[in-house]
Amino acid sequence: MAHAVISCLHANLAALEAVLSDIDQRAITTITCLGDLVGYGPQPNEVVNLVRERSIPSCQGCWDEDIIEGLNACECSYPSQLAERRGHQAHQWTAEQLSEENKAFLASLPMTLRRDRLLFVHGSPNSQHEYLLPDMDAFAALERVQTADADTLFCGHTHRPYVRELRDGVIRVRVQTPADPQAAAEREMALPVRRIVNAGSVGEPRHGNTHATYVIHDEATGNVEIREVPYDVERTCRAIVEVGLPPVFAWRLRHGFEYAERADDASHVCER
Amino acid sequence: MARWALVSGLQGDLALYEAIQRDLRQLGRVDTLFVLGDLIGPDRDANALLDRLQDPRRGELAPQCIYGWWEDQLLAERGYRGERRADPLRQQFGQAAVEALQEAVDPGHLAWLAALQFGFIELDCALLHGSSADVGDCLGPESSPLLLLDRLTRMDVNRLFTARSGEQFCVELAGGGIASTVRDLAGERQLQQVVPQRKVIGIGGGLRYSLYDPGSDRIAFRSVGQQPGSRGRGFA
């Protein structure tokens, strides 16, 4: 059975409608959302309403959490104070616009969803704010999947879709204790094959193109297809400017990459 | 290069601390004393030890302290950790232990305890109570090598000293590797990575402490009560 995984909708209604239409055309009925329904984009209520109408199971993203809990991360992944200020502006605007009912819905979202050996999270099993980048340390990547007791980990947050298979792993260790310091015990751990699938972003792609991205996973074959879906980018850009959000959000959507807001250290996880 | 002494789990025991200081004086060639948390505990009044740690006597090595699991629990219960309370302590040892811990420490020490850091980075070493993941993370000689490597990678260090388990051990990552394939919209690429030569060292707790020579990378496990002339149980 094929199922679709979407992430990082970011209040972009035109992109979400286009992606759902693409999924419907493939007669796929199981959809999972990895959070960040709101933030940056101009239609937070419309996007949350559509996810609720379609009864799409969703995890809570970092933006969803911040809207409910208040900004409790230090936002230290912002590359500049100007970018941080724009992020705060978007946060405040979204919090003001979002209905109480939709805030309650976001607050009700779980951190993770699980289907058998498939685990669905926003950032990583550790944190909604942690970025699992495609080239990150392979052992650390495997640890995230293995510690979560999953075979395949679906995540978002980076806005860049990819599939990473980790295999042929082995770690050898030499263990010494005071009981017998001269006789070191050696052991070897064979690491299991695991996969990380990043669904990219529906509402704010950063993979070098303006198209929305999502993935289709075939549970029978294990195949993962990364989909790119064109949508009416101008419609969203106009709405961003009309509602008074920072115009740079529209500018970067038109370019398909977060030129103005790219984090210097995307691996940083705020502990605040 | 002189050696470091690494101590933890004093839990308010001033006599034990004085015995370790005596041991260090007799050994010589130790220039830095790190106390990796658990300065306090629920079993005895910790105020005299806390006074001494903040105001060392002449001739003693001045301790460099970080907070441990017991300090974290106390500070949480006393409102120094936001909304968090000492629930792990409560679940593990009961309400009586929470109350005993609070009674063991005069409120006048709380500000000093709250100012202690999570850990130190010295040279290429992380000196922590638990691990880079959490102050309560309990690493031991049987811990998964994948987990140990992850804890090292998170701080990007070659040596991670931990105290939470109270055990003395040295796990050396001695080889191995992993392959991966990344596929995205630009295509597919193969990546290969080898296991870095790194170590996780359990320093012990209470009577058991460790000496580390950063110059030679030698660790020696000691226990107070050992004969001064003995060499400790060292590894190259």
C-alpha cells in the first residue's frame, strides 16, 4: 500500500491544495503530516482547517509548538538578528490570526506517530528543533532511528527532501575495567540497516526549486518516490504582502531557497 | 603535563573529600581537580562540604565543579529549572528523599549550585556528569557502542569523561565504519565513514576516582584507601 508523507506546510494554502490534488490523482488515501502547519505563510487557519477536514494524522512541528507554548526556543539557528526579528514578527502575526479552536488542535498534536516499524517525527525523535541533514554524521543519524526503535524514520524540518539508507555498519570497542586492567575485552556491534526519509516541504521548499515537495512510500516494495509539485507561487506571495508579513518571505518563496534566512549551523539544537 | 583528578558522588561527605585531597597530596603531580557533580545527596548534611568546595583550605587543590543529577533534582524542586520539578527523584526514591535532599542543603548555597555549569570542555575532552544528552544519562562499559559514539559526536570531542554510573571503565572505539546512500532530487551519492578513535571513560564515584594525564592519554583508576606507593590501575 502506498502512503503519502507531507511536512512543513507553513500556512501556504495554494501549495497544500496542489499537493493534496497530486496525492488524490494517485488514489492514495493514507496521508501523514509531519507538522509545521503554520508559520511564515499567510493562511494559517485555512491550512489547519484543510488538514482537519481531511482528517490527516499530524505530528506537532516546532512552529506549532511555539505558537501554543510561546517562543521558548532561543531561535539561535537564525543567521542574523534581522532574520530573528522577522521570525518573531511572523510568530506574533500567526498567533493573533489563529482561531482558539485551531490553537487547541495544534496543542493536541502528538510529538511522534508510529505505524509498525515506521516512525514519523517533525525534526528528530529527540527534538522538534533538531535538523537531520542528508550529510550528517552517519552514526548519529543511525542512532536517532535505532534509539527510537524504528526501521524507517520519516522527518521534515530541513525543507529538503531526501532518502538516506544506512548500511554495512560495524563498531569495534575495547573495554577495560579496574577488575583486570591488562586484559581488555574486545567486542563488535553489527549495526542494522535503517532508513531516514525526509519529506521536504509543501509550503516553503528550500531544495533549489519553487515546487512543493512530498514523498510517497510504498510499504510493500519499500520504494520511496520524492515528488515535486508546481503550484501558484504568486498567489501565496501576493497574500504574504497583503497581510503585512515581511516581503522577504515572498521573495524567498519565488526563489525556492532560503537565501536570506539560511542557518549557519543547522545542526544546532536549542536546549533552552 | 600534570595530571587531572576526576571525582564525583561525594554526596555531602566532607571526610571523603578530605581523604581524596590527602591522597592527591601524597601522589603529587596533580594540578587540576574536577568534581563532576553529585556534590550533594539526601543521606547527609552537605553544607560543610559545600562550604569547603567554595572556600578551599591552603594547600588543597581548588576544585572545579559542575552540577550532577542530585543538584539538578534539588534545583528543579527549588524552582531553578522553570516549570520542572524533581519528578525523577520522586518517582525513583519517593517524597521522603525529596524532602531529605532539601534539608541537606542550606538555601544559602542554592545560588552557587545554580551557577554551576553542565560540563567542561578541556583540550579535546568533555568532562560531564551524565553525557552530552542529559545529566541523568547513565553510560557504562556495557552501553551500546552506537550510543557512546553518538554521545561523543554530539560534543565533537575525542574523550568523554562521565560519572553518572559510578563505575570506572574505559571504552575505546577501536575500528569499524558505515556506508550510506543519499538520494535526493539532484541524484544519488555514496558516503563512507569510519569509526573515529575515541574513548568514553567512567571516572567512578564516592571512594573511587580517576587520574588522567592529557599528555600521555593515560588513565589511572584509584580508590581512597589505596597505599600511597601503589601505582593505581592504569591503562595506556
